Amino acid sequence: MIYNYNGSQIYYNFIDRGSSCPLILLHGWGRSSSDYQDLIAYMKNRSVLIVDFPPFGLSDKTIVGWNIYTYAGMLMSLCDHLKIDRGDFVGHSFGGRIVLILAAVKRSLVHSCILIDSAGMKPRRSVKYRFRQLKLKTAKKFKINFHPKGSADYESLSPEMKETFKSIVNTHLEDYARKMPMKTLIVWGEKDNETPIYMAKRLNKLIKNSDLKILKNAGHFSFLDCKFEFYQILDQFFEEE
């Protein structure tokens, strides 16, 4: 299905299995809702909403002027369109950023949160990073041609999407995490190098009603790396609600 939001076409699929509180599954940057196909099959008694965040998956490939709040607004609008009043939100990496914002500003919509290797915490900056930033500032000051390469995610984007990406990664969400009152499960890969484990511990400290589960043999895609362990943790989380 396609939902039109501010001139952009957003792909979504609402699988209505009759449950009153659907799972709302939000994927990571550069990924798509297809990451959750096995989870959808496993949670066979739950209604599920999946969305492809543009410019990924089956949604529009070109968007202009979006930031993290545009994505959050789009999701709130889509839930309203589908008459979803309350859901259990699952966010991996970039999707976790959206969950953090919604859980703080639209509490009535968010029944519980599952954050998987979530982005949104301010990173610790290495000496190498600080030196590169100093070189960049110096180059700008003296009009020297110096263009350091960014991450693979960044380099693969169009010029318009690079601006969106920079806005997103420079928006830190600690203040939102502090405002989350609902029950929250934090699942992390011990070997995650993209959102390191110190971020998981920070989230656990900031979100009062949270529980942290670390998957030892998993990386940034812990829910795929240790699929059945993740399912067991998820089952226990929902049984205890």
C-alpha cells in the first residue's frame, strides 16, 4: 500500500490479525521493512505495521528537506490514517531514533518500546575524529580543497539526502529518552561497532522503566544475528506486560 505524505509516496503494509495493539516495526538506515519478514511470521497472532522509510525499500527515492522529525511526523500521520491508537514499537538503529521521539512526545500512541541497537545517543569522539574536524576547519579557513570521506551510508546518498543524513546524525536524543515513561526493552549486540554498547548502557540509565539484554555473539543486526535468542527475549517481554 502507498500513503502520500507531504508529496512523498510511502510504502507500508498493515497486516491485520485482529489484535488491538499492533506491532509497529521500524527498520534501520539504508535498510527496508523486509528485515522483519521472519519476525512477522513468528509473531503470527499479532497485527503488524511495517513501513519503508524513504528513500529506501519501495518508498520514494527522492525526498527534499526531511529531518528526523519529518520521519516521526510521517509515522504519526500514518497511524492516524490507519486508526491505530496504540502500538508496541520496535525500532532497529535509525528506527530506534523514531521510537525515542514518539515515546516522548506522543505517549498515548506508544504502549511499549523495543529498541534494537538503537541510534540517537551522542557518540564519543575519538582523537582521530577530532583531528579530522580540525583539518576540515583549517581547510575552510584558508580555502584549501579538503573533502574527507564520510561513512559508506553517507557516501552512497544523493546531495539532497546527504543534508538529511547530516541533520539526523547530529540530532541527539538523550532528552527524549529521559521523558519515556513506558516499559522499554533494549536489545544489543555485544560486538556492535556501529552503535557501540556504551550507547545501550546510556539508554538503559536514561529510560527509567527499561531492561537491557545483551546478545553476546551478535553485531549491529543483533535481532538477525541471534534470531531465536531475540524471539525468546521478545516473548518474555510481552508475557510480563
